[in-house]
Amino acid sequence: MTHNVWQLFMIGIIILICMIIRMNRMRRYQLVRPVSLLMRMYVFGFTALILLSEGWQNHSIFIYAAIGMIFGSSLAVHAYQTIRKKEENGRLYVKTSKWIESFILCLFLSRFAFKLVELTKHSMTKIDVIELYQHIVSDDALTMLSFFLLAAYYIVFSYHMMKANKRSTHVHHA
């Protein structure tokens, strides 16, 4: 096996393991951790701002970002409405929709795998790093749309979960 094929194989194995762990986690209730939700909101929000600031190179990013944010936000609101909640010892546990979580996981993994293969193809052609970045990130509308869909989904869903957790703790302490 060549070096690039070996790298892709190893990354594929890691993705498969992460996917199995994620699928197992979807079957049971998960503890709502406000710190993790807040960190997720900051990471996705900061990354989205960086990508939006790159929009001066390609103005179509803004269109795909808006479409992705609209769909991601509506998906997050729907996901929040379909979760099952339970409270144990003053702590909130939730179980999300398997279909929505599976869609989000497949969307991320499909774009990640596509970009990984594309990066490997382009790394063999000795393209300048700036050209490679522009081609892989800012020139690909579907990647921009899917990233902003994921970012909006996680930001809005995390916000709703933090509000639900706050309401749960206020009710429990009252």
C-alpha cells in the first residue's frame, strides 16, 4: 500500500470507530452538560465566523451560509421538539431522535470523506497551499452549505438544551 492509501485507511478506521460509538450513544439517555454545550456553541460559532470572514474571496459563500443556517436552525428546533427527557437526582437526561442524529452524522461523514479524498488527490499534484485551500473550502458550495447547516444545528440545539437544563434545575430547586 502506498503512504496516502495507508493514511486514508487509518482515518477510515478511526471514523468507523467514532461512528460506532456515536450510534451506541444514540440508543440511551445522555446527561445534559452545560459546559460541553457552551463549548460546542463557541467552537462552531467561532469557526463559522472565520469562514464567513473568508467570504470576501467568494461572495457566494454568504448565500450558501444563509441557506445552511436556515435549514440547520429549523432542524435543531424540530430535534428539540422531538427529544425525550427524564430527570434523575436533579439532573436532566435526554434522548434525541435517531433519525435526525443519523442524518447529521451521515452529512458530516460524507462531506469529510469527500474532502479527504479530494485533499489526497490534490496533494499528489503539488498545488500551492493557498490554491488548495480556496479549492477545497471556499469554492465548494456544498461543503459550505453542509458546514453552516451543522453549525446552526449544533448552536441552536445546544442553546435550547441549555435553556431546558436551566429550567429543570430551577424547578428542582424550587
